[in-house]
Amino acid sequence: MEQFDAIIIGTGQAGPSLAARCAEEGLKTAIIERDKFGGTCVNTGCTPTKALVASARAAHMANRMDDFGVSIDGAITVDMEKVKARKDAIVEESTEGIERWLKSTENLTVYEGHARFEDEKVLSVGDKKLSANKIFINVGGRAFIPNGFEDVDYLTNSSIMELVEVPEHLIIVGGGYIGLEFGQMYSRFGSEVTIIEQGHRLLPKEDKDVSNAIQEILENEGINFRFGAECIGGSNDNGQVVVDVNCEEGPPQVTGSHLLLATGRRPNTDDLGLENTTIETDERGFIRVDDQLKTTADSIWALGDCNGEGAFTHTAYNDFEIVAANLFDDNNPRRLSDRIMCYGLYIDPALGRAGMTEAQARESDRNVLFGKRPMSRIARAKEKGETQGFMKILVDADSEEILGAAILGIESDEIIHSIIDIMYAEEPYTTIRNAVHIHPTVSELIPTMLENLEPLN
């Protein structure tokens, strides 16, 4: 039995920083990784996908050069082997950097292998037994595979990034964030793309105007959608993939060369030996945590995707900040409930989101003010040739605090932070309304939008 003060399971976004902090604070610390250092974000999430998104945008802009008065002789082609090599190089730099950092940190021991609880204070890693008074679970998640696809060749968000060819016809099951990003990406690489969605619109948690605008953007690029899909399943047929749709309209099946299942994520908690502890999970396998990310077992915490409190790199890192603050920082009782919901959807143009949706604001019974402006009204967007989308904002008329915002348009994933920062500062919307923004920028329309608020009907 090897005794430690703290053990971290997993090297995803929260794990390495927490391990380094524990070691720095004088705790004898161990961190365990069963696969690739860096977890989902670095290996199969943000880093590789956004590298591919950048290549896809380059191809898209090359095909738009005539719009800007620029001529390119010859056809625009995509070399997927080079696209993949670029992506792989970026990923490798990140994963190797994390591994070097962890293995060179004093007072920190790195174990490579699968961790499993033997009891609440003991973990097995291969033939080794480790024990600690404090244990932190940071095991992430993986693609959820729905019933009906057991006997069909399919891709996940991880395996699709190993392709070195452009699919002739990529079928995507799932009209959520993963499906939309890969759909636009491969459409721009040259694939025919069909996205199948069980619901009647994209992104049902977003407001309808956001969903509709995103659908219009993607349809304008040639992507096909099938909504209201029921009894979805798949089969192989002479080297092709056939997906049963049974939609209200259109053929009952879609046939393509490749299939991507983008139907959500599930936590990596089913093989941890949690049955040997008092750690509780919900019906989907997510570990239950309190406002400080403590589990139902004493001195065990759950961080990142496995706790169901956020499926993003930035929320996982914030989990680390919350746990570290409560363990080591005097008079800094950070809480999960302090976090303002925010995220981005990395289609092009991107969607930046913060706080409430319009539907949530209506349900809150608040006195809400509302502002909305199309990107086509912004000089900088016109100059860039990027006029798709809009920005909208919700304000509490009584407190004057910003309740939420959605920005769909060029550079929106960056622009949204000017709103997020005001929300965290709990400053009135008039602070940004009265600010002088630089011209010409996309951000300059935010004060203008805030000058023209109307009651939300």
C-alpha cells in the first residue's frame, strides 16, 4: 500500500492544476491517467476540433475569394492528410507538455493505468494499491451510443478525427453542438452532409430565433437536415451506411458513405468501482456533488464532465478553482452556484452565450428589457463580408443587471466576454451602455443595442 495525502484520478482540465496545487501546498500527491494526458479537451475535444474548424474556414474563405475581388487560379482542394497532420501536431504539443509538467513536478507521483476504488480510501492501479485521505475524481466522459447502431460502422467525435479522406456523404445523427460543428466542417472540406435530429429543431435549449438562424446559415452552405426522426437505427449495405429515419416528411432512410453519432455524452464512471464506496450517481451515471463539489462520500470530490455540472473545459477548470479555493485559500469560499453559465458553439460564425435565454427570462416573472440587432447593421461585419447572425441581450429592468445574452456572428465567441465580465461584476447594464467602444468593431454595437431596450413581451 502506497500512502498519499491526495490522489487525483484523471489528467483532464481540472486534474493537472489541482495536482500541482496540492503538491505545492505540501501534500504528498499522486495523479493517475489511464490513457492520454490532457483528457478530452486536448486530445479529442477543443484543441483538435478547433484546429480542424480553422482548416475548414480556410477552405471556405478560399472558395469565397471572388467576393473580395481576389482571384485564385485553379481548383480549391483539401488535403486531409495535411489537415490531420496539422491537427495532430497541435495536439501532440499540448499532451506532451502536460505530461512533462506533471512528471517534473516535485512532490507529485504520476501513475499510468486504470484506477478503481477498492474502498473509499483505497484505489488499485494495475497491481499497485494507493491510499489517500483526499481523493479527487476527474475522469471525464465519452460519446453516448444509442440503441440501434450495434451492428453498423460508425464514427464518434474521437474517431472521426482520424480520417484521412473526405467522406463522400457524411450522415450525422444528432443536431447538437458536436453534430453541427462537424457537419459544417466536413461540408466545407467537400462532403455532402445530412444531419438527422430527433427533435423538431436544432439546439432545443436555445431560443427559436437562435436555432432558426443557425439552421439557415448551415443550409446556405448546402447542409441537409431531417427533423422529427423516430425509430432511428442503422445498418451496413454494400460498403454504405443506411440510417433509418422515419421522419414526418422525406424518405424513410438516408444512405451515405460515413456515419457520425453525435447523440450526447456519458460520464466515465461505470468502471471506477463506485459500488465499493458511498458515492452516489444519478440515473445517467453522473456523480452527485454539492455546491463545493464534494460527493456523498467523505473527503472525495468530483470535478469536470463526470459531475454533470458543466460539459466544458472552462467549467472543469472552474471546478478546480472552486475546490482549490476551499481547500487552501483563506476567506475565499467559492461555490458552484457563483458560476454564470456561458459557452460557445464553434460553427462559423460562432455563437457566444451567457446567462438566461429569452424563454428562461419569461419564465422568471422578472420585469425584463430586451434588445436585438442584426449583424447586417454593423459596419465592421459588412467590411469583413460576415453579416450573418445577430446579437441580443436581456436586462432586469428593476436591478439594471444583465440577465443573459446571445451573440451569433463573426467573433462572437470573443465579444461575449465583454458582457460576461459585466455580469460577474454585478454592474448595471448602463456601465457598458455608456462605454466608448472602438470603431470600427463588431463590439461597438453592444452600447447601441443597450440604448434601445424595450420590454420583453
